[in-house]
Amino acid sequence: MDDMSIQDYLEQGGKLTSPANVPPRYRAELMKLMATFVDSELAGAAGFADTINNGPGIKERIAAAKIVLEKTDNADKVLKLMGEFGVDQARYANHHPWTARLERAADIGATRSAHDMRLAVFNYPLEGWGDAVVMNLLMGHAADVQMQDFKRVSYQPLAEAFRLIAPIEQRHAELAEEGMVRLMAEDQGAALQASIDYWWPRVAASFGSGEGNRYEALRAMGLRHRPNAEIRAAWEERAESVLQGLGLTAPT
């Protein structure tokens, strides 16, 4: 099957199942998608690991450790698929400075790290337990919304991996919400609101901006199904509702 016939096949909703039948441009975009996910999970886990002992109690520390473990395992699931395309998995996992962060006041928009493909939001440092819970809440819901598309990607092994990962990411958002409830009960609303104001635009930037022809090309390959603006709007609606239920507000 030549590249053009594969393109037609993908535009009609077809699925690819192994590296052997993946054309070059599709491979490049697929690897970029997988690398962004893996790098974001590993960077996110590395940053959150430093907050485990900041948890106010054993239950909170167990939840944080569970999130770190599961994010690392989620990254491993996708990294194994990258390995089937020739990526050296051991070197990949150990080569990048996953704990590297910018100054808190930095503002890089959607710019990626010079070291890896993590989403820009994972370049910012966490400041204490409450701040980490807020970031995990907002980014957890962003990941959950994004997973609805990821589960439908046209590379079948990756779609299957994301279907396993999706409920885990959803649970991370739920754990963060439970943590927020406890913090609000301790009258920490003002500090949490300050963290929301900080993290909201940075999480929002992770959805990217206008896409134009690039989105259409990825949609034709079956690697995207909704434009960034639509996914971001879905996240904003959900996150605003969750915050309102906690007695907090999204920045205007």
C-alpha cells in the first residue's frame, strides 16, 4: 500500500497497527505526539515527587506517591511503543533533566523546553502542598479532556494504551479535588485562589493556539479529532464548574 492509499485509508477512519505500515510523515507526527505525552508525564511526576513529604498527613502523602508512580507507569506504557520505532527507552528515560524548572515568575506561553517535549506548564515550579494540589487539579482535568481525543488516535496500539491510561488520569483529578476539599475546610481559600490565578493561564496555554492547516493535516491522519480551541473550551467549562463547587473562581 503506497503513501497516498494509506492517506485515503486514514481519512476514511482507518487504523494502523504497527511501525511497518506507518508512512514517514505520519511517523514523525506520531512520535511527536508520543514524546509530548511521555515527557509531560515524566516531568510532571518528577516535579510532584518533591512535594510528597509536604503532604499534611499520611493519606495525602500516599495519594501523592500514587500519582507519581502512576504517571511514571503511564509514561512507560507509551515509551514502550516508542521503543518499537527504535527509541532507546533506557537512555530516553534517563537522559533528560525531568526535574528542571524555570523561575516561578517566568512566562513562556506555550514554548517548549530546550531539553525535551514536555508541555510548557511542566517547566514551572510548585510552591508547597496547596499549590501542587491546585496544579494537579487543573492539569488533571486538562489531561482528562485531552484523553477523549487520544483514545481515538488512528495508531491502534497507542489508542489502546490511552484507553488504559485515561481512567488513571481521571482518578488523579479526583484525588486533587478531594485534596482541595480538605484544604478549603482548613480555611486556605485565599492561598488556593492565588495558586489558581497562577496556574490557570499556564494550563490553558498547554492547549496551544490557532492551528490552521496543521490541524487539518493531523485530522486527516486520524491523530486529531477536535481543534485546540474546542478542547480548551471543554476544559474551561469543566474546570470552572469544579472550582465553583469548591467555592473558588476561575480567572476572568
